[in-house]
Amino acid sequence: MKSTQGTTYRMLGSRLNDVSTKLEELRNIGATGKKLNKPSDNPAAIRPVLNTRKQLSNIDRYLETMGKAEDTMQATDGHLDNVENIMQRAKEIMTNSINGVLNDADRTVLADELANLRKELVDTANGSIDGKYIFAGYAEDAQPFVENNSFNINAFDPADASTWPVSYTGDENAASLEITTGEQIQVNLTGNDLFFGTADWPSTSADGVQPESGRFNLFNELTSAEKALRTNNTASMQTSLTNLEGAAEQNRRLRSQLGNRTALVQNTMDAQEGVRVDLKQILSRYEDADAIEAFNNIVQQETAFQAALSVTSKVSKLSILDFL
């Protein structure tokens, strides 16, 4: 079967178009640095690439959530440090009151300082981040600790919640964070647990708000110490000193637990960052082009394209007169 001039020209044109298309693809690889730009580039790579991208998306989501939680936990620790300072100062006041020789004026000054420390503790307990109250549990949009406007130090009775200087309006639900699939940790503290000494709210005691056995209401301990000073009750002062230490230890224990969880979040973030790097490397093997190889391929294809153009140009100039 003989090939006509038109058939030959069409074949050359088709070949030229193929070479041009390939050159365009190679130039796109060189420009983007990606050898996998569409499914047809490597059909076998599509599934692992999509799976890897999904894993990367999940890790990015975890890292963003854990980053926000870490910021909250670190800010919470700063508030707990202030609680520690308040309780430490209260213990110093009671120690000096018990061991020193004080007159009524001295005791009044120290009692007033304890009252101010209680107000400072209220401010700390109502601490917030981005407009959300730290120690309010799920009720984070409302101020969790409210001072009793009718509070009277002389009528104060730790067994009667209606005489307490501060009430709690938050709830018992601490926020949890999923740090990996199926693993959650608590990322904050609730006001009832830290400041009122009860993990359940209301507690299981008779009036529903009393601290659990061996635990302490920090506001009431400061108030009891203040009342002991104002009444010059040495026995009550000694009891208050012991209870203030217990209250401070309660804060330190919960702070330590929060610190352990913060460290876990940080370690998990580091581990997830490591996995993220590994997944990026896997994705790179499928998607990223070798720059030198891509450049050489472009040069070779451009040479082939120029050669095809030259041949096509010469064929297009032939006529039947060239064969006579």
C-alpha cells in the first residue's frame, strides 16, 4: 500500500502534535515541580496519594486543636500560680499571727489583708481567655464565681452555704480533647473541683456544696482565717493554718495533674509533627519531580520538537514536480 503525500503529511502533523503535547507536559512539571498533576500521570499512585493527604489533613486538624488547648492549659497554669501565691501569703499571715505578739490593730490589718486576698482569689477564679471563663466548665460564657453581697464575717458558718462569701454558678464538666484517634484527655479544671474541693457538682454532701472529705473550699479557708484573726481565737488560728496548707496542697496537686496533661499534649504534638514529616516525604515520592531530570527531559523534548518541525517543514514543501 502506497502512502500519498497527504497521508505522510497528516502522520507528521500528528507526530508533531504528540511531541508538542509531551513538551507542554514536561514544561508544566518543571514549572510546578510536580510529576503528578492529574490522575492519568500515574493511576497507580492516586490511591496512596489520596490516603496520605487524608492522614495529613487529620494530623493538621489535631495539631491545630492541640495548639489551642496547649495555650489554654499554659494560661490556666499562670492562674494556678497566682492561687499558690495567694495561699502562701495567707499561710505567712497566720504563722506570724500565731507566733507573734499582736495587738488589736495589728490583727485588724492582717485580717483586712486576708479579706483582700479572698477578693484577689475571686478575680483569679473568674479568669478568662478569649472571652471564655477558664474555670466555669461548660458554662464558659457566664462568670462562674459570684460574691455574696450580704456576706457578714460575724455570721459566717462553713456548714451553712448561705453564709459563704462566694458561690459557684459554673458546672462540673471539664473539657476533653482528642489527641489521637480514640484517646482523649482533660484539658482544663472546673471551679468546683479546684476552689470548692468537690469533683461532683453539687457534691454528694448533705447541703450539696460541702467539700469532699480531706478537701477544702479555698474561699472559706481564707474567710475562716480572717474570722479567727478578728476574734483573736488562737485555736482557730492554728486550725486555719493547717487547713490553708491543705488548701494550698489541693491547688498544687491539681496543678501538677494539669502539668502532666500539658506535657502529654506537647509530646503528642511532637510525635504528630514527626508523623507529618514522614507523610510529607511519602507524598513527595509520588508527587515531586526531580529538578535535574525534569530539566533534561525538557531539553530532550525540545530537541525532538525542533527536529519534528524541521522534517514537517521539508515535507510540506515537496510537490510532484520534485519527482519529475
